[in-house]
Amino acid sequence: MPKPKLLHKKTALRLLLSHLPGLQHLLSYQLGWLRGDLLAGITVAAYLIPQCMAYGELAGVQPIAGLWAILPPMVLYALFGSSRQLSVGPESTTAVMTAAAIAPLVGKDPSAHASLASLLALIVGIICVLGFYIRLSFLADLLSKPILVGYMAGVAVIMIVGQLGKISGIPIHAEPILGEIQEFIQNLDQLHWPTLILAGCVLGFLLLIQRRFPNAPGPLLAALLATGAVSLFHLDQQGIAVIGAIPAGLPSFALPSVSLQQIIYLASAAIGIAIVGYSDNVLTARAFADRNRYSINPNQELLALGLSNLGNGLMQGFPVSSSGSRTAIGDSLGSKSQAFSLVALVVVILVLLFLRPLLALFPKAALGAIVIYAALRLIEISEFLRLYRFKLSEVRLALVTLVGVLATDILIGVGVAVGLSVVDLFARLARPHDGILGSVPNLPGLHDINDWEGATTIPGLVIYRYDAPLCFANSTNFKQRALAAIGAEKTPVEWFVLNAEAIVEIDITAADMLHELRRELQDRGITFAMARVKHDLYLQLQKAELIDAIGPHYFYPTLPTAVAAFQNREVRPDS
């Protein structure tokens, strides 16, 4: 028999590994995965280096911070993440939200950007880790597809407008999107044509590469060509802005200097970033997991994202989430595990240690073009069209979200998106599908009469089904529709049977409504009965004193037994 200490060690190891699904997968690594992971890792690194530098600029910090922000998430997610293919690191959405959150606190002190961005990452990380422990993974479900489509399109427009100054050479200081556009138009006389031409060439090159060679590292090639042009033709001496000197080495451990006031101010923004980042993580991870036939753990994703952000907060980074584009590139090249992220990590470290002079000549106009390129990929016109073809209300929801993000503030837009999702959810709950059940010729059982031609109700009997839990939001609607179903019958109704198969729970408001409905039907000489009542619902009805009010003998396990009771109603006891 195994020794007790050995058993304890094995139990502890299993418990540890349960929180390290990424490590579990790496420990079972197969040699056949190596080629795909190596190729994916190198290509993803080639893609993310210029991309993340652009996102660093977008977040309001130094472009080099975009590279630093890659390092902790790659390691931490590879260990704690449940997705085998997700690429976690700087992303456009969280970068824009970071810039919007810290801008009011920076004032005239640009040096505060880095410290505030690190603080924001720490707060986001803490929120996600707390969410993991209290199991808040269900929050991702509040963001429906139309909301996300509209929100991402709004973010993309903000990203594009935010780059107008970089790609034109026009100094822009205004902040709301309309202010930026207005200032850009008013200062067109300051347009720096070489900057605009360079940015246009980079963007055109990226779009061409995407069209002709979708798996090629377009941003890397564009960055190399733009940097080469600056070096060869000395464009930095002709007014084209470049990144400039880059600090040597890797990021160091540092706690951001903060104040209680800053923490309080950033907390609300951090909640929004956490929700959006987590939603992005889960949706992207699920999409690729479904494609490659494995599963993810939504709650574990909260922990992995939280630890990734905590790592960035302690290593001079900023809030991060997942990248759909980098994940897609890795998938297309055969990534099978998080080993591809570790390969990309090594490549990034080599760049930081040995290729800094090359990065220093990287033109800001090219960075702006790369950000615009990424933004254009977020605007999914095909998704808007698909929503329109599917249901008009879906595309309206997407457009309202888009306008909300643009007309207010990106952080308020997060609230608008979540609020609209909740409103849409309540609308569906308050006005669910219902049905009157009856007989269909040559088809056994009872069916919704609206679904079948020639279907008829049983004379004197209304079997009514309501496809939602009964609560304060729909209790009035339920009563109105139930009475309307009785009123639509040509034969006088003697029994009303509520088919409760879709009613999993009830609140006190709905319970009181059922009392009222039963009394009203009783006054009209109609017997109220229920069928297919689940055990939990039965206990709730019992607490609400509905069992005694209706009569225990008027509760039936199946619809056929309820129909049989109605047909033999002469011999049944009265209520």
C-alpha cells in the first residue's frame, strides 16, 4: 500500500495541476506537435512585435512597453490558461481603454503614463482573480454577439481617428472623437506630406499582403521596409517622427507609485476593461476550441487573465487580453499547444536584447498605419449584414451599441454594451414564447397548435405552455396571455392546465399572480391545474401556499394524465 505521505504529495500535485491546465497539456506534449508550434511561434512573434509596439503607443505609453507587456502574459497564460492556442498579450481594445482611463489623471505629466498603466493592470488583475474565486465567469454571457459586433466596430473607429495625427504629422490634442476630427480638419494646412505618403504606403502594403498572402507576417515586413526606408533615405531628418532610443534590456520588477485617489478613480475603468478583456478571451478561446475539438474552462480563463495582468502590472506593462488575429495566425500554421507562445517569447527577448537600434528607427507613421490596419479588421461588415439577414432587432442592437460607443466615451460604451445586453435579456424573458397544446391528426401526443396545420384543442380544455421562468418581469404578461388563450376558445372552457415543463422557478410576484389567476378562473367556473411540475418548482409553490390553494390532486406528472383527469372530471373531487 502507498505510504500516507506519498498520497498527500500526489493529492497536492493533482490540486496544483488542476489550476495549471496549460502546464498539464505541456507535460503531455507530443513530438508531432513540434513543427507546427515552432512555425506558429516564430510567425506570431514576427507579427506581434510591430503590432504590440503600436498598441503600446495606442495605450499612451512608450512603444517599447508594448513589447514588455508581451512577456509576463506569454509565460503565465501558457501555465494557467485552458486554451491550447489563445495568444494573450497587448490588444487594441484594452489598449484604447487604457489610454482613455489614464488620460484624465496624466494632466501635463507624460511620465505618469507608465505608472498609471501598470496600476491599472494590477487592478484589472485583482478583479479577474477575485472573479475566479467567486465564480463570475457567467458575466461573459451578458455580452451577446450583436453587442460585441457593434462595440468592436465603435472601438475600431476610435482607433482609426486616434491615429490621424500620427499618419499626417498634424498635432492633435483634442480628446473626444468629434473633437479630434474637427481639429484634424481645421489644421489640414499643417499636413506633412512625406509622413502621410509613408503611412499610406505601409497601409496599402498591409492590405495587399493580407489579400494575396493571408498567412504572411505583413506587419513585420511593413515594419522592416518602413525602417529600412528611414535608414536609407534619412527620413527622420526630413520631419518623419520615429520611435527613438529604446531602453536597453528587459523590464524589471517594480511596484507603481500610486495614491488612494488614483486607485478609486481607475477602479471603474478596470471593471470595464476586465469585462471586455475576459469576454474577448472566452469568445476567442471557445471559437478555436470548437474548431479543433477540445474544450476550455471559462472560470479558469478568469484566473489566467487575472494573473497575466498582475504580471504586467508588476513588470511595467499595461492591461492585456487575447488577440484573435495572432491566435488565428498560430492556428493556421498548426499550433497545438501553448509551446508556440513560449517560442514567440524567446524570439521577442532576442529582439529586445540585440535589435534595439533597428527598432529605434521605426517611424511612428508606420505604427499608426499598423493600428489602422488592425482597426479595419475589427469592423466586420459581413457580420452586420448577417445580423440584418437574421433578424432586424439584432442589427439594431449592434448599431445602437456602435453609436453609444462613438457618441459617449469608450468606457461608458462598455456600460452601454452590458446594459443593452441585460435589457435585451430581460426583453426576451418578459416576452417569451408560449403555446396552446392540442391534437394533430395522425400524430401521437400533444403539440403547439400554431406549429401544425389541422391541429385542434381538446374541447373544454386549454393546455397552456409558457417557455420561461415566472418572475416579476413577465408575471403580468403571463396572466394576459393565459386569459387570451382561454378567450380564444370557441367552446366554453372548463379546465385550464398549465404545462410547467419550461418553468424552472418562480418568484413571489409571480406566485401572487398565480393566486389571482386561480381565483379569477374559479369565479368563472374554470378549474386550474398544473402538469409536469419539477420538484424544485413544486417546493417553491408549496412555500407560496399554492399547492393547497390549487389542490394537490390537480397536479399531474404528465400531460396525458392531466388529459385523462379532465376526461374523467365527473368522478374527480372538487377543488
